[in-house]
Amino acid sequence: MIIPADFTNSKVLELLQYHAAEAAYNTAPGSAHALDLSGLTAPDVSVWTLWDGDDLVGVGGLKTLSPTEGEIKAMHVVASRRGAGLGGRILAHIVAESRARGLKRLNLETGAWPFFAPAWALYRRHGFVECGLFGDYLPDPNSLFFTLALVDAYVFSLSPPEGRG
């Protein structure tokens, strides 16, 4: 079940702290961009948690960058549950919520180190492509940037309108 994060729940707080610490440990000093608790509770950020019964198994967030763009933040699945499609469930929820809010583009920053390769694969499987800088990010060889256009594709017909030919 995916629900809004309850920041008074110790399980949620522990997972978010672990996520930030793991990101910092697995990238160069100054290159980890995980939001701390004050950033995740800001008015322009929404965070959801994924539960399996009483077990918190994942988290993901959406930061509004503008009326048309958002950024994925705090994507994390507990290590013991990785590879079971849970990251895809959280990601699909964030994409659906972004579309419901009328966003046209969804961006994300992740680490460029091999530790983050499973995340790159997840994002690519869901249609994200590498892109350049966005938002307030500065060039950093330890970061990779991805984007997903949320605009529905138009269907074009090669057939002439009825009655013409």
C-alpha cells in the first residue's frame, strides 16, 4: 500500500535518515543531493511510503520545481526487498501523481557511481532518458540527470479524412 509519509512515524524517519546516509556514503563529498527532513517536509515536496503490512519497504518523493516541472526525490527501497518491482511501483505512483498535478516534465538527479546502476536501469525501464542540468544543480561529474516528458503523445493518422482520397 502506498500512502503519504507520516513524519511522526519512527520507521519512516529511520528509513529517510538511512537513505540520506547511504547516498552520502556512496558518492563523493559534496555530491549527495538527498534532501534532509526539513527539505522533505517543505510545502513544495510530497513524500509517499510503500508498506507491506506493517513493514515499511520503500519511499519516494516529488518536489515541484515549477507549475510544469517536478523532480523525484528520496527514492529508496529497503535492500532486502530490492529486485521485487517495488521501486517501479513507487516510481509509477510518482509519475501518476505528477500527471494528475498537470506537470509536463519529471526530472531526477542520481549518483554517477556504479552503486547507482540499478537506479539507472529502473529509470530507463520507465522511459526516463539522460538529460542535462535542471533546477539549481551545478555541473558535477558525480551526478547523472534524467528526465521524462509527461505530455501524452499525439496520434497522427496517415489516412485522408473520410470522404477524401
